[in-house]
Amino acid sequence: MSLRWSHVGLNCRDLGATEAFYEKWFGFSRARTVELDDDRIVFLRQGDVYLELFHTDTEPLVKPAGDGPAQPGVARHLAFQTDDLEAFLAKVGDEVPVTLGPLHFDDFIPGWQTVWLTDPDGVIVEVSEGYRDAS
């Protein structure tokens, strides 16, 4: 038996806004919708990564800040890699709120830098350049 990563499920106040955010900034596209009685679930795909979007009317548990919430049982952030963080930040401009950074981690890995942003629902999204595994 083998296991492989499947997806992350996100609760969204506005499915369309969240879908558009991940399409525009992170290259996702709609893979499938599941129609329910009065609602739908939207699956987005980028390569082997899927996001499953669920509509909700509830209020957020925490306010978006820093690199994400520290409460147990709550995902801290989603993370993406880029080859050019400066170009990514120039592309997003003021359209996406930054909660932290960019920070440089050259003391750990030369060239490693990261910024943390928020999606329309306040989910913290990390974008890094230069991270490498230890040799």
C-alpha cells in the first residue's frame, strides 16, 4: 500500500473570489465542481497539488497576522516556492496584503527569502525563494 498527498480543503466566504485568487497568483485552474443541493465544492489543481474549496458563512477563528496562527489544530499557512521572489512581489504589487516580510534567512541557507500574504479569507500563504534540503 502506498500513500500520496491529495489536497487541502479551504473554507471560503466567497468561492469565486478565492478561486480567482489562486488562479491569478498561483496558477491553479478548476479541475472539478461537485454540485450540492444549494451549494458546490470546487476543486482547483496546479500540477499534483489540489485545493478543495468549501463555502461557509461563519466568521474567521483568528485574524491573519505574521506567518499564520499558532493555535493547535489550525493550519499555520500554505507554502509555495518561486525562482524569483522579487518578480512575484512586483507582480502582486498592492493587490495582496503582506502580513510579514520579506525576510532573509541567509544565516541558514544562502539566498533563502520568504514573504507571507493573505488570501481573500485570511489564510496565510507563504512564498519562498531559495529553500533547499540539507545535504
